[in-house]
Amino acid sequence: MASRLRKFGVTAAGIAMGAALSTYALQHKDTPQYQVQMEEMQRVRRKRTLPPRSEQIRALQSGEEYDVLIIGGGATGAGCALDAVTRGLKTALVEADDFASGTSSRSTKLIHGGVRYLQKAILGLDIEQYRMVKEALHERASMLRSAPHLTRPLPIMLPVYTWWQIPYFWVGIKAYDFVAGDRNVKSSYYLSRADALELFPMLRGDKLCGAIVYYDGQQDDARMNLAIALTAARHGASITNHVEVLELLKKKGADGKEVLCGAKVRDNINKKEWTIKAKCVINATGPFTDSIRKMDNPTVKEICCPSSGVHIVLPGYYSPQQMGLLDPDTSDGRVIFFLPWLNGTIAGTTDSPCDVTRTPTPTEDEIQFILSEIKNYLNKDVDVRRGDVLSAWSGIRPLVSDPNKEDTQSLARNHIVHVSDSKLITIAGGKWTTFRAMAEHTIDAAIKACNLKPERGCVTDGLWIEGAQGWTPTMYIRLVQDLGLEVEVAKHLAISYGDRAFAVAKLATLTGKRWPIIGKKLHPEFPYIDAEVRYGIREYACTCVDMISRRLRLSFLNVQAAIEALPMIADIMAEELKWSKDEKERQIKACEHFLQTQMGHQANRTLKEKVPINLSKQEVDMYVKRFETIDKEKKGYVSITDIKRAMKSFGDAEVSGEELHDILKEIDTNMNGQVELEEYLQMMSAIKSGFVSHSRFAAVAEQEEIRKEQERLRKQITIERSGGGL
């Protein structure tokens, strides 16, 4: 008890220090400079309509010299492009894959200052950690203001199961509010046990003493990243995805030393190669930081220490729509978040050393760790099943050691900006929330190191990004009333595209129904419509993976639904991009592989194969009977023809060939194009054990058995007993 009280005393003292520092900073804010920045920002307007990718490629191939060439199209790279171009610098950006294809689309979706870092700052009296949190809280407010359609404040509950922790956590969370100062989202508050269970009924109630609720922000990370890149393009930056840097080019500087002067690149879509001239080259490649640094100097020491963070998505009923949950003390000391997102529930994350790869894959062990931890906080009525995992993904955190310091063994807590002897500017580390500040520091360093001549200072703090300027919370009503969209679809378009939602909706096809008038859904369970695929190509989507994972977020929400929607998405993209039949098939296969490996579908399939058959004799007999009902010819297996005949018999005659293949694939574990009895029993056992939530093949078998039984009973009833006759 004494140690706990001492801890509480240190915390309280630290809070006083934090509050004093925060107050001082607020009172001494350089108000005239801030007002000048706001005036500059108002003068910076979007210069052009969004040019197509082909036009961006032509600009990059023109041979003109750019002030800045940025390598990497994640949050930091896109932020650097926006900062540079709005200062009046001639800016280029190339990304080897797609915008946000790496870590920037695989985050926890939080915009946060780092409440756990503040705890460390206070308990350790660490001023560096304090400054890091303060900067992040400032940037949190900036993001919420710059992109109100893609962001929102989110209350997060911290359940408390020991009475002495209530004042301890309350003081700590209040410090978080104090440090944010006038940029705080909303004030934190205490909840009694009863109120906590009312707001979060899924929460485990036994021994619950109460809860603390604090606020952070939440975003659609991939759409945010894309919006930043598109805003840079509208301001005049030449940006493109799927263009890879092959070599860094150098020339003799005024002092006789070699300095960078551009890069040799390749368009991975058509395989053409060319060079881009630039006065300054910026390395903003996240986990791939060292690969670009070694292009500059092959002998340089590696500074990146990659760490894998896995997240899973569960059905929306696992959490309230307007309340998240934080577990600050898991079994191995890591923090787990449990958050509502786009009508689903995100749970994560893990933290494990990993190799740098463009195809990070979630493992079954990491998925099981997350499931086991969230079970500890949910009540017994909520059966946390492996089969409820709709999607899973892994993001690589680019933790780095600072090459500017002699001691490079310890990892940098914040981001680092490093200038090499040949003037390669490297920005590494940091986190999503501070992307804008990281970009500002990077461009400041680039201007100084490469003697660039900007027209103005940084104006990105509070600058509206793509879709924000004309957006309002009730804008979706106009989409419903003026264009005839379904309400759910209109809300989705408004929060995904902001004021560009009208441009998207105008590409929608007629439904042929009385209502909704336009907007053909790509999947019946989600609000994504055909128009978004056409518009996504205008947003530089080049592949089915680009579309299904980052223009639409379907693969991150439900991998099975993504597989089902893929044929329709591929058809529209093939029409728009003039793909041949072979190219379309190649795109579909590549996307299926992506969904299987990077979105967790393969982990689920592997798990099904490992589940032991634990059915009783009675259950086995029942399932054998159902299987034989579909397998009319007694072949010992069920084919696509059998499934189609069964579905047609109970009125589902319009089922497509793609859907039939999908039904077959979800249970055909040995991939031989047919369902064998053992595979069927394996699936039913997995459903019984909770590893799988449902199976459409199982539903078909059950319906066919019911139909057969009803047919048998009708034959037994005579005319007299049926009530017929005169």
C-alpha cells in the first residue's frame, strides 16, 4: 500500500509540473506569428483540378528540375509533399507501391497524443517524453480541424478493477487534458460502475469499481493519407504511385563533394524507366528507410528496428458505436485498444520484432493473443470466437535509432531528421498523428541543407485537405434528397469523400428500383457502390488491391466480403482501364493472394484445417445425412453442379458462377475443386468450437435437408387428411 501511495504522490507532483509547463506554453504562445501563418494559409488555394495519373507521369518525365523529390507515399511522404508545394517549392513524389500501402493504412486508426507516454514522462520526470506528448496533442487538434469528414473525437473507457487505481488513473488522465490545453478535444470524466456498464454493456462487471473516460481522435487512415496526397497534387505537386526508385543520382557540388541531384525510377505498371532531376531528395520510406540510405552510401549502418503490430476486426456488436476501450496492462505489459470503426470493432495491437517486407502477414499466434486479452475485459455473455475475426492485418512500425547521436543503440522516442554527406534528407520514426510536424521539420532541414528558396513559410497547420472545405455533418441529407441515394450510402460517401461526395455520386448507375434511384452496391452488407470504383481510378488506383483495400476499406473490414465483391470491382476497373481478359484475370489472382496472405484469410483457413473433429455420433450422423442429400449421385463428394442444383431447388436460381465458386472455396481446404465429407465435418466442427462463425455451404446443406423432409411429409398426406375434396 505504501508503494502505491508513493506512486500516487509522485504522479500528483508530476501533474502539477505538467500543468505549470502547459500553462506557461499557452500564455507565451507567439500570437502575432500564429496570426501571420493563418493569413498566409488563407492565401494558399488549390491551384487546379486533379490531373490524371498519365499527366503526372508526363510531368515527371519532362526533364525539368524539381526543388524537392520525395521518396515514399505514406503519411510522412505525402505530408512532406503538401508542406513543400504550399511553400512554393516545385515538388515531386514517387511511391513504389500505392499511397498508404504500408504502415499508414495498417494503424490503430487513432489520432492521439500518447496517454501512456505522458505517464512515463511524469513518473520519470522526462522532459523529452513530455514535449513529444505535447506536440502530438497539438497535432491531434490540427488533424481534427483539417479533415473533419475523415476524423472524429472518440471517447475511450479505461475500466478500473482496483479501488486505489481510480484516483491514480483520474489524476493521470486529467494531466492529459491539462497538457492539451486549449486544444483539448473534450474533458475526461469519471463513471460509476453502473454508468460504465450502461455505456459499455459488453464490459465485464464483476469486481468493476468504476471507469475513467478520456477523448482522443479517430480517423480512416488510408483515406486520410490519400486525401493529403491529393491535396498536394491539387496545389501543383507531381505525385504518382507504383513508381519505384532504382538508383540515386549524384553530381559534384560547388565544394567538390558529391551531392544528390535526382533519381532513376521505373513505372511498375508499364516498366518504363527514366530519371527525375531534383535539387533535394527526401527519404520518407518508413520501414524501408535503410534501403534508400544504402543507395546513397552502401557502408552506412542500419538504423531501423522494425516491429510488427497486428490488429483484428470483429463484428460491430462487440463494442458500442460511440465508445472505445483501453486495456493498459495486458498479460505481457502491452497495451490493447478495443475500438469501434466503420461499423466494425478493431482490436490490437501486438508488438513483435520482424523483418522488413512489403507483404507483412498476421500470424495465428498474434491473433490468438489479442482474442485472449480482450476476453479478460468482456462479460461472460460475449463469447469471443475465432470465427468472428472478419479481417486481420500486420503493420510494420519503423522504430529507429538516431544517427545524429553517437549512441545509436537506444531507439529514438520521437522522429529524427538526418542529413547525409551527400545531402540525402531522411525522416524516420514518429507516428501517424505527428505526420504534419514531421513534414515541417523535414522541409525546414531540406531548405537549409540544399539552399532552397521557398516563397513562404510553413502553412499546413490547419490547412484544409481534400474534401474538407465544403463538408458539413448534415451534407449527406442533400445527397439523399437531390440524387436519390440510400441514407447509409450517402452517410458513407460524405464521411469518406467530404465535399467530393457529389462528384462520386454523379458516377453512380441507376438501380432500376423505385428507391434508391442510384448507387449499385458492390456487396449487400456494405455501403460501397459502383461509382466509388470509377472515382477511385481518378484517385490514382491502378490495381484491384489499391481499390479494395485503400480506396474502399472493404478488405480491412471483412475479407470474405472483399472476396465476394472482387469480381464486380474487377469488371468495372477492366472497363475503365481497358484491361485485356488476361490482365483482368491476373489482377483478380493478385488480389486474392493479397486477401489470403496480408488480410488474414489464410490464417483462418489454416486454423480450420487444424481444428480436431469433436462432433458427437448423433451430430456426425446428422451431417452425413445432410451431405448425402446434396450428393444425390453418391459420388462421395459435392461439386459446384450439386450446390447450384440444391440452391435452385429452394428458389435461389439467380446465383452467379462467381458466388458458387466462393461457396465452394470457403470449405474446399485441399483446393481440389470439390467438397468431401471430411471437409464438411471439419467445417461443422469448427463452427461448433467457435473457430468459424458461419458457412454458406453448411446453410445450403441444412436448407436442402429441410426441403427434402418437407417433400417427404407432403407425399405421406392423403387427399382426405389434407382437407381437400368436396
